[in-house]
Amino acid sequence: RSDLDGKESFCFGLDDKWGPFERDSAALLESCRGDSEDVSKRGAFFDAIDWKSIQQLLLDAGLLKFDVAGHRVHDQERTLAMLVMMVTHDIMKLTPLLPKVGRGKSFNGYKAGEVIGDHDMALSYVLTYHSELLPSFTGLPKAQQESIRFCHCKMDYNMGWLVQAEAPPGALFTNFKKVAISGQAKETDIAFYFVHWFVDLAGA
């Protein structure tokens, strides 16, 4: 929808009628709790972002595609997979949901009977061994399930650590490099991860 009101919706948000706020409007300022600096930053982002690159990222991730007439359209299965990923990726921040490692198993340094305290690792454990507990996930086509598993369980890369300088290069890229060299990584799935990160950042 970048050729309609998608850019405005992404940067300025939506009102109670699901229409985008107008730039520099009183309604936008009110939605930002009177924070004029927030409004200004939204406008600066709108002006500075490379929208063509964002569109290409969506194409690379398979969320957008071209139909037989050459028009850009959404891939419904891929878009649904992204929605499922976005609503599930942080659920293990709810500590009552954190799983324990099953009997006779170990998982990324956690021993049998131990609660997996890291929320990302906890979700990886559930997706690996108990995905039936997430019906929105198991309802997806197998190919889309594998894309989500790749992003959560196999890629082992945290873009947030990179942009905030929270980890050295070795910790960030060692496993990602191994996965890429081994041929296990599909370019569409890597792009899918970066769409997820970009959208997650926008909603933070």
C-alpha cells in the first residue's frame, strides 16, 4: 500500500476510524501525547527513508510478488506467516509460559527440568518440540512454518544486538555464517527475518 496511504500509516499511525493521521495535525500531536519531538521524528523518518528499498525487502521476503499482469500483490500465505510471527515472537516474555526442558533432553545449555529463562530460546524450544501448543503456528502451511522456525531457531542472529552494540562480532555472526555457508539459509527467509525486525522496531 505504499502507493496509497501505507507510508503515512506506517509513520504516523492510525486514528480510531483506521485512517492515517495527517502529518503535523493536531490529532497526530494528541496521539503522541503532546510530544512535538516525537511528531518531528516521524516526519523526518517519512522524508528520509528509502521507500524503494523497503518495497524491495518485502519482495525479497516473498510478502509481495508480481501477478501475471505485472502488478504487485500480496502473497497471502506469506503475509499470514509474518502476522503469526509478530504475535508469537515475544509471548515467552510472560514468565508463566516459560517451558521446562523435558526429561532426557537438553537444549542450548539448559538441562532436563530447568526452566528456559531466555524468552527467545524458550520460544525456539516450543517451536522445536511442542509447536502444537501454538495453533496459529500449526495452522500455517508447512513451508511457512519452516520459515518461522528458521528465523527463531536456526538463524541465531539478533539484529537488535548489532544496532545497539550489545555483542561482539563473533557472538553475532558465527552461527549465522555457518548456516549461510551450509546452504540451509534461503535468501527469502533471511529477508523475512529482516522484515520481522523492521516491523518489530516500528512497533517498539
